[in-house]
Amino acid sequence: MDKEERARIVARITEERERLRPLQPEMTRTVIGLLRRTVAEKDPGVVPWVNLATIKAVEAEHGPDGVLALALSLGNWAAAVAQDFARTTGRTAEQLMDFYETQFFEDDAS
């Protein structure tokens, strides 16, 4: 990819991010509420249902833009939490992701 193509991609991403920015505060509150609910859940089988109910509620209220804004917020939170967790465990974020990726594929294979 050349510099011009990269600049066009960055410009499109920036434009889309700015377009979704008005939804950011509500989606941040939604993510915090979702995380509070799911991290306290004793039955891990309930977590996907809570997640799906949250996504469907956001979609019903805000449409596809709301789902995009929610996904962006979740991605930002996941990265921040992974970095914090890695730091507190003395690992790098990459080592932490390698660990979880390995666990996922081992669990998936069994």
C-alpha cells in the first residue's frame, strides 16, 4: 500500500469515527453497564445472552450506527483492560494475547 492509499484509508476511518462520535458517551456507559453485569455473572453460559440482548437493544434504539459505536467502544475497552492486566501480571500485552489465543484454540480443538 502506498502513502496515498494509506492516507485515503486513514481519512475514511477518521470521517467515520467522527460521524459516530455523538454516540460515544452513551456507548461507553452501555459498555460499563454490560461489563458490570457480565463480570459478576456466576454462570458463564449467561454471558453470551446478556451480550446479545445488549447488542439487540442498541440496534433497536440506534440502528447499525449504534452497533458500530458499541463495537468501537468494546474494542477500546478490551485493549485497555488487556494492557492493564498485562502490566499487573508482569507480562506484555502481546504475551497475554498469545496466552488467550492458545487457550481458545486448545479449548476449540477439544
